[in-house]
Amino acid sequence: MMTYNQVLRQAYKKARDDFDALAFKRFLVELCQEQGIDLYLNMDEVMDEALQNVFNQGVIQLLEDMPLAHVLGYEWFYGRKFKVNSDVLIPRPETEELVVHVLDRIEMHFEEPYTLDVADVACGSGIIGCTLKAEMPSLQVTCSDISEAALIVAKENASILNLDITFKSGDMLEPLFDQTWDVIVCNPPYIEESEDLERSVKDYEPHLALFGGVDGLCLVRRFLDQLPQVCKARTLVAFEMGHQQRTSITREILERFPSVNVECELDLNGKERMLFFVIEKP
């Protein structure tokens, strides 16, 4: 029988030079937490054989560049556990920052009790819509996506978190044409078709949710073209974007809405990742 420390060191020896071996420790920490084990207090204790088998199988998957979130079947986002699989994008820290800024701007542009109609467009696993609803329960949240498989995951996440959210299927804003919205948040596919991605992304995450055409802005343009049909007298719009797309997306916005003030926020790495603007109808 081997200790936790020995099992972990054995895994480290299998890692190739370009592999982030810390993924093994993160994986083991998650497995231990699920069973109520404090890994750091048990490093020199004998590891349960069943747990060791699960860990070793996960090491094989990680060495094949499977993302840790897919090995686990979940990812943490805003302090909550969300189910993920190959049908949805794995939540990124930048999107957590997007949610923070949306919540701040809701308080800035609207009055309590914030019984607002909120749309999470291209919702994927539903992390944005679910988190907004969980943080501000008075919001009336609808999540939409063109992928039925993604909506299955999003619905399951809402159910696990006991959140009352509406789900609609369709391309960008089309399923939302039946009403108008106070807040619209969109994390669209924005990667250029020619961009070379890491294998863990290219082979395991859905291309439908990644690529936005030749210049990455195909779906952004479609969203902006459809936007006038779903706006209320005042509508807050929030985007996540590629860190080099601020100028091009801002140009697209101002061509359609010349009077709006487009605000950009940086992520924690100092990259331009989020755009916000408010449409005010006369």
C-alpha cells in the first residue's frame, strides 16, 4: 500500500516535460475534498485503494490532455460547483469577472428591488445566468443557446442549485424576440477560425462555442444586428471578448448605436476582456 505522498510522486514521474504536473495535485485535492479528507493532513497516511484507482485512472486521462474539469465532471465558478462536459465550455476566471461587473452595473443603472428581465445569451453550461440569479434572486433570468446538448447541462446546473430559470433554444437573440430585456449578457464564440489552440481546448471543448468565423466577430455582428428588437427603454448589454478585439467590436457597436458609451474592463491579467454599454431609447 502507498501513501498519498507516494502516489502523487509516482504520478509526477509520468509527466512529460511540457505537462503541468500540478494538475495531478489539484485533481487529488478535489478527490479528497469529495470524501471529506484533508489531503495536507494525510500526506503520509496510506491511501485507500479504491481512491488510488480513481486517481490513477484520472492521471491517464490528464496525460492525454483531457482537461481536469472533464476528468472531474465539474468546475468551480463563483464559489459554486457546475457540471461540465464536452458539450459546453469550461468556465474561465475571466467570466467570473464579467459577472462581478454585471452585478455592479445593475446596481448602478437600475433601482431596487431589481426585478429585471435578464438574458444570458449563448449560455453554455449556464454559469452566467445561474450565478446572476443566485447572487441576485429577484432577477428574472432566461438562458438561451443554439446547442440542445448545452441546454441540457445548463438546466441540470440550475436544478442542482435550485434556481428558477427559463431556458430557450435558438441562435443568438432569436429565441428572445418574444419580449424585451433589461439586461443582456453574452459570452459569444469569438475565436478566429485560423487560431491555433491548445490540444486540451481543441480536442475536448465544443467548436460551436469557440469559433466566431474568419475574424471571430461573425456572431457578435449577428447579435448586434438583432439587439434593437429586444431592448427596453434602458438596456444594459455586456460582452466577453478576445483580448485583442476591443477596437473592432467597439467599432461594430458604434456603427449601430452611435450614441452609446462603450466601457471596457480589464481582467486580472490586465487584458481587455469585457465591454459594457447601455442603450437608452428616446
